[in-house]
Amino acid sequence: MARNQPSWRQDEPRGYQSILRTVRDFVDRVANSSPARLALFIFGAVICVFTALLSLPIASRDGEVTPLHDALFTAASAVCVTGLTVVSTATHWSFFGQLIILIGIFVGGLGTLTLASLLALMVSKRLGVRGKLIAQSAMNNAGRLGEVGALLRIVITTSVVIELVLALMMIPRFYILGESFWMSVWHGIFYSISAFNNAGFTPHSDGLVPYETDLWILTPLMLGVFLGSLGFPVMMVLLQHGMRVKNWTLHTKLTINVSFILLFAGTFAWAAMEWNNEKTVAGMNIGDKIVHSLFASVMMRSGGFNLVDQSDMSSTTMLLTDALMFAGGGSASTAGGIKVTTIAVMFLAIVAEARGNTDIQAYGRTIPQGAIRVAISVLVLGATLVMVASGLLLWISGANLDRVVFEVISAFATVGLSTNLSAEVPPSGKYVLATLMFAGRVGTVTLAAALALRQRRQLYHYPEERPIIG
């Protein structure tokens, strides 16, 4: 009797089953053989989907189709949590378009390896051993292999909770300042997601300039950007161990210490360079100058929000900004750059070499030589990408070197600070910057993860011979 009853599988079109099986087999094969390649594929596919959505007439405020280069650039900037824009977020995009941008920011903020792991779980309902290893490495080996699914849920839950708290902090202020209730809610949610994911998109046509002395707005933004720049592995350790520093992992200690060093050094340096600049903060009182300096230091390493026109800063301040943007935030975070742990490992290696130590040590731990190789690879790759992209953009735009380097590093480090060069360059220049944003978001992280899992035992070694260095 039951044999004659049609099941849902019999009613389902055979073509759909075949397509689903093909997709499942493809994801399984790539996830287990090359998770890094799957991460690149997923991020590229996500950007294409959001490009198509932003190209729809309903996405623009005037109902016209947005040119492909502008839609692609905006989609890449949102998914890569950069914040560079070629059209005004507030005036060009409709509510639907802004919503698509916001969803892209949230999805992109989860990270390439997290997205790849989630796709493998959704499609094949499981992660292979290599897939679990690469997802676990993205979270600094937090937990056991069998707990990777739970860790991914914690990452998403943590993001949502922090963004909700930030939104609740800002919504009352927008309402008090005269916005309608629902507009206040929208702006609070938009800024909270944009801040925690270090995206830098603003739904106001004049950005944050009207709130440049309003700590009720600036404080949640700085807090969200700083927390997002620490990374999920650090936040998970803090949630588990609190302020018991002795129980922190080496990664957590290095990330937090270097982040605070760069924060305070950036604040002091920015204040010293811009204190008497008539175009920026010279006419403000001491309190406002300190707030601007602290805000700039937080945002330079990946936040992307700004209170002053970047073109009005002095050349030395732009150089400082270049350096901090290139440094970036923590690994497996919503920030970009080469990451603070890369800087820490390279600095410790230099100190060890200067002292004549064979081991590189920090906080009672020895850093393996494999980590040094990965740090060197990330640094060289980042510098190479910046150099090549700068040369291309100089050739395409004909702009000054300082503006080009500033825009290129901002794109590579997914910061979003701009001298408006992105909007001025022809479509070919926008494609270069969009490609750089993609490479900056997935390149160094994926390379580091891939190299970390490609270590293998050698059964023999060639004789050593030291070349002359330096």
C-alpha cells in the first residue's frame, strides 16, 4: 500500500535532483581537497549575486539601472567590508539598495573561511576533516574538530548580539536629534552593522560630519569598530576566560597588546600632525581635538568612518594613515590589512635575530618557524599587491602618487578612507580597485590558512649554505 503512494522524492523533478546532487558533490570535493579554493569561489559568487541585485532598477532611487562598474564596485566594497564608494550611499541607492548593501556587509563580515564552511554544512550537511581543519584554523584552533559547527553558530550569534547592542545605543540619539522613530531605527541598525564589520558605509549624505562632537554617536561607532577589529578568536577567548590574562592564548595576547599600542600611538601621532592644521581641527577646543584624534586612530586601521576630509590632511598624516591602514586589525576579524599578529611576529623575529636567539619567544611560548614563513608571505604578498595596483592606477588615472597610494592601500586593507579618487577614475580604475578589495579581503587570509595546512614532513634535507643577507 505504501509502495503505491508517491513520495516527495518521486514528485520532485529529476532535473532538480540531478543539479542538487552535482552541486553537493562539487562542494564536497572542493571543501575536502582545497578549502581555500572553495573560499575564493564562494566570495566571488557572493559578490556577483550582490552586483546583480544592485543593478536592478529598484535598487536605485531614480529607478534607473546602475552601470555595471558602479554596481560591481559597490557590491565588492560591501561584501569585502571596505566602505569605498563611487556613488552616494544616501542619495543614489533606494531603501532596497541600501538594504542589499547592509546584507552584503553582514555576510562579508563573517569572513571567507566561515562562509565556505557554512556552505559546506548547508549543502552536504557535513564538513570533511580538511574542511574542519581550515575552519578551525580560521578561529585559531578554538575547540575540537567536532565542535566546528557549534563554533560557527557562536560566531554568527556573537555578531548579531554585538550589533544589536550597538544599535540600541544609537537609536535613541537619532530620535532625540529629530529623526522619525523608524528612520532612527534604520540608521541605528545600519551604523551598528557597518561599524562592527569595519565597513564604513554611512546612510547620511553628509556622513558623520553633523555628529563630529557627539560622543553618544561616536563612542558606539569606535567601540564597534575596535571590537570587530580584534577578531572572533579573541572575542571567544574573552567570553570564555574574561580578564584572566594567564588563560589567554598567545594569539589573544599579541592581538590585544599590539592593537592598543597602535591605537595610542596613532592617536598621539595624528594629534601632533593635525593639531595646528587650519583645514581640519586647528579651530576646535582641546577636548574636540582629542576626540577627533582618537576617532581617527580607531578608524585608520580598518573602520573607514571619517570626521575630516582626507584630502585636507597634511602629507605626513596621510603617510601615517597609509601605514596604519596597511597594518590593519586582528586575524579572522572584520578588519583588513596584513594583520597585527603578522607585525608582532615579524617584530619578535627581528628582536630574536638582534639578540642572537635561535628561538622566537613571546609570553613564555616559542613561535614556530612555520609562522614566520607565513608572516613573511603575507607581508610580501600585501606589498606586491599594493605596488602593482598603484602602478596600474597611476597609469589609468594620472593622479598624484600620494592620492593613488592612499586609495590603493585603503582598498587592499578594506578600510574605506578616501580622497574621492575612486569616484573620479574611469571604469577600468574601478575594476582595478574592486579586484584589489577582493584580493585584500581573501588573499592574505586564505594564503595563510592554505600555507598552514600544507606543511609536510621531509625525509631528507639538503646541506645548509648561508647566503649573504643585508
